[in-house]
Amino acid sequence: MSETPLTVTNVTTSACGCGAETGEPVLDVRLIPHAIRHASVFGALTAIAPGDSMVIVAPHNPKPLLAQIADREHGAIAVTYLVEGPDEWSLRLTRAD
């Protein structure tokens, strides 16, 4: 059984060419084994600074994950749906300032 590599992409990079990331990271959770998907998102959220965002791409509406995020983050993460199915769901998760 071959493993699918974890894919995290960046929407934009710096114009100066130094390679610094300036856009929203995108985490495609469809590539992460189901057993560790939520933990992977929680880990990625810890890297998001106040006022910054990340985008997750999921194979379904991640309502259970969003409920867990709300419980863990005590309302500090705002959710914006970018794509709502039917085959792919994309959501922007923004940490409050």
C-alpha cells in the first residue's frame, strides 16, 4: 500500500522572490488518513497567528470538525465557506485578533 504525501499549498508567495509565504496556507485533508485528519487540522491551527487564516479542503461538510474547533478554540476561529460541495468543501478558518 502506497502512502499519499500530505499536501499543504500556499495561495501566494512574496513578490521579492525570497520564498517567504504571504498567503493563506491550504490544507487538503482529503489526502490525510481519516484517523488523524482532525488532529492534523488542530495542529495546523496552532500555527495560525491572530488575524491570519488558513483554508481546509474536505470531501464533505466538516460539521463535526467545526464543532470540535469551536469547543477547543472557545470561539476564536471564524469559519467562512468558500466552496459548498457536492464533491469538495473549502473553508477559510480565521483566528480572531
